[in-house]
Amino acid sequence: MAEVNKSTIKTLIEYIATSLVEQPKSVKVRESHKENYTVMELSVSAEDLGKVIGKNGQTARAIRTLVNAAASKAGEKIIFEIKE
């Protein structure tokens, strides 16, 4: 089984987002480090924002759940945010 780390989690977010949007070239994941955690911030085109958020935030919540599971497996504290 492949090792899970911040790089693979970032790749996971990019893969999910590009699969959902109409403009995959606009997908960007920015990583910033805070004191004891990492923030992964997803940005997409304005037209695709609703697709990654989903109805009542269900898609965003599902992505966040996957990120949290992967981060837990990697022993990392990662906060996932969607930039509006």
C-alpha cells in the first residue's frame, strides 16, 4: 500500500476537484503551514464553485471527510478550505 503524506493528499484534492469541474485548468490547491497544522486551500473558477460545494455543502463535506481520513492515516493535521 502506498504511503500517505501531504503531497498525496494535495494530489487527491486536485484529482477530485478536476473530476467535478468544467474548467479543470483553473483548479489550484495552495498549501500553507501554520503552527501545528497545514491548510490546503482549493480554488476553482467562479462558474465551478457550486460544483465543488454541492447542494447544501454535501460535496465539500465529502471532500473534507476524505481529506481528514487521509490526514489521519498520515498522522497529519490538515484543514481543508474552499476559496470563494
